Amino acid sequence: MKYLKFASALFLMILIAAGCGNKYPDYEQYINDIINAQDEFLLRISSASGAKDVAASAEWFRGRLLELDATGRSLKEKYPESTGWESAPPESLKDAWNRFHVKWHEFEERWKFEISGSQSYRRMLYDPEVREAFMKLAQTIDSVNFL
């Protein structure tokens, strides 16, 4: 009986500790989803074998950004206090927040490098399908507001 009480108390303490860890686990997952989408896009672009693949990658990323934007809006409704987080995120999200900003900067730099460093990419940008896909992607990037 003594061990049962001890085990129950230990289990309860673990549950309490787990519940106190992160008040915004869905926001942290959202940040990870944004980072994963960036990485997936760059992977798709770097493995593209032609203009159609590049256009499809841009369309995929555009669709994923729109999905993430919708998720971000619902999270902002769920957590109205998140409107002031750009300058001061909650302590439990600071690491994820900083990682997002670092990864976004890395994403922009890698993307610029991919486009400027490869002659074949520059030629593909003249393809009408690729150009249209990237114009739509640029408009989407300008319209979304993740955090």
C-alpha cells in the first residue's frame, strides 16, 4: 500500500510537471511546421530536374504557406495575447521564436544563393510556367504574416 501511494504521488507530480512545461505547444509545433516547409521547399528546388519541377515546387510551397497562414490566424484567435509577441515572445517560446527567425534568414540566404548561383535556375525563370508560379509565390509571401 505504501508503494502504491508513492507511485501515485510520483505519477501525479510527473503529470503536473508535464503540464507546466509549455503553455503553447501548438504554437511551437506551428513554428516547426514553418521551418520544415522551408526546408522541404529548398530540397524540392535543389532536386528539380526541369522547369516543370521548379514550378511544381513553387506551387507546393505557395499552398503550404497558405495553409500555415490559416493555422497562424487560428492560433492568433486562440491566443489573443500573441499580437505583442513579435517584440517579446513568452519565455516558453523564446527558443522556438529565435530558431524561426534564424531559419527564415538562412532560408532567404540559401534561396538567393540557389537562384543566383545556378545558370540553369536563371534560365528556368524565363519559362512562363515557372515565372507565373514564382510571381504567385512572391505575392503569397508578401501577404502572409506568420508570427
